[in-house]
Amino acid sequence: MGYMLARLQIKPGQIPQAIEIMKHITVGMEKQGWKLIGGYQTVIGRFNEIWDLWDVGGDAGAIGTALANARNDPDFAQWAAKLPGVVESEETRYMEKLDYSL
């Protein structure tokens, strides 16, 4: 089982808009079989960060396929097109659970 951790650096003053967009993005990715484990906002540390932890199932190669399929959904595409207006930068990590993790 694989996980993707996404860190979105949001433009100042754009957190409410980013949250609204991500609500719709989440629906689109869940249609692709992903499960949002949690969405988080940094409150101590670097400001204007949103962190999303996704259970993406399969392997890292499945991420590209799921994103490409999601872009074919008009509702997803409409909301995804709004991300550049609120996101300053994005970093992602593909991770696998370690055997000591619950």
C-alpha cells in the first residue's frame, strides 16, 4: 500500500479559497480510488501550508494514471484549473508504511 504526502504552499490570504478547491479535488481523486487520510494546515511553523496525506493504493506508477483519469472529469478539471491561482508551490512524496507503523 502506498501513500502520497502533498505539501501546498498557499499564497498569502488564499487559504479559504484553497480549502474550497481542495474539497472538490478530493471528490475527484476519491473517484479514482484514492482515500484522503487527512488534510492539515500548519499552525506553528511556516505559514500558509496545507498538507494532504492520501492512501493511493498500488504503487507510485498508479499516481500518474489516477491524475490523468481525474483530469478527464469536467468537474475535477474545472476546480484543478483554479489551483495555480492560490498555490505558490507544491511538493509531493510517495511513501510506503514501515512494519512498526500501526
